[in-house]
Amino acid sequence: MKILNKKIAAKNSSVAWIRRQASDPYVARAQKEGYRARAAYKLIEINERFKFLRNGQVVVDLGAAPGSWSQYIARDFPKSKIFAMDLLEINAIPNVEFYQGDFTTDEAIDWLEEKLNLPEQNAVNHGVVDVIVSDMAPNTTGHQKTDHLRQMVLLEYAWDFAKRALKPGGTFVAKSFTGGTTNELLKEIKLNFEHVHHIKPPASRKDSVEMFIVALGFKNE
């Protein structure tokens, strides 16, 4: 593939990215099947393995941009209600309510709580969400320890919300980085679910440090 833009061609990283995209079968498949990003297949593959998505569910999609996870859920499970959130704007998706903002802020949480009609944080937990999926990730610095810590912060925010929002039997799927979660957090998650898996779906690039926690069967006790 010849790079025509001289400024782009001068940057080795840009050239490598473009060539990788051009030869990536998931990119070609996403274009053919109408998905906004190859990332759709990460969730597709996870769900094909664990089968936690069904029609008629309430689903929360965190770190949704550009929207391929919500797009897949809305397309394959059209009777489900989907609430999505990201710092970046996404083009509208039928049957998806979207909030542009920072999930770690009170404003974002307030929006979700209002949409879901969740009780106050200290009230008795009556979860209303069937599935929470999170592809949230920080802007990486290239420093592994720093990036891991930043990812852990986002994971802890997602988990804190999941504890209040999930129904009994609910599912929590969230991105982590290589190195896993802290022992304390992973132990807490395992105590609150029937089954917990730490996987790297085939659609995740081999050179990526991302992993996914798949926690099934939330125990709302």
C-alpha cells in the first residue's frame, strides 16, 4: 500500500498503523458488515463464548465510542434497552440513549441513575441492569505501570457502579490491562459472582495489553 500523504508517510508509526489496518481481517469484516469499528468483534466473540446477551435486557455500555458495541447489541438484540456513555461524541444509534461525558463525574452518574431509576447509593440495592460492558481505557503513556494504574482506576469506577446497578444473575464485562487487577479487587469481584474469567478474545490485537474480565451470575446479597 503506497502512502500518498507526505506528512503521514514521514511518520513511521502512521505508516505502520495504516498498513496494519489495511491487512487486518477484522477491519475488512467490520466494513463489510457495517460496524463502526473492529472492536465490535471483541464483544461478539466474548458473547459467543459466554452467551450473556439476550433480547429484552437493560444494558449499560461504558466507554462506548465510536459505538460498535452498542451497535452490535442494538442490532442483534433489538428489544433490549441500551444506555451508552463516553467522553467522545458518537453518531446516533437506534434504541441507544447516549450521554457524552466523563463516567467518573457526579454528573455522568446522576444521568445514569436517573435513566435507570436507581435508588440512592446507600439505599437497599435493587439492581435494574442485566449487563454492564466497559471498554473504557485511559490515554496511554507508554509507561506500563502508569497505564496499568490508570486503567485500574476506571475499572474500579465501573465495578463500584456495577455493585449498585446489576440485577441478581447479572453480567459484568470490563477491560483490564496485562498484569490483571489488584488482588483485592479481583477477590471482591470473585466473591460477588458465580463465575469470573479473565480472557483475551481473538479480535484483540496480539500486541495489545488489553484483557477482559467476564463476571457472570451476580450475587446481590
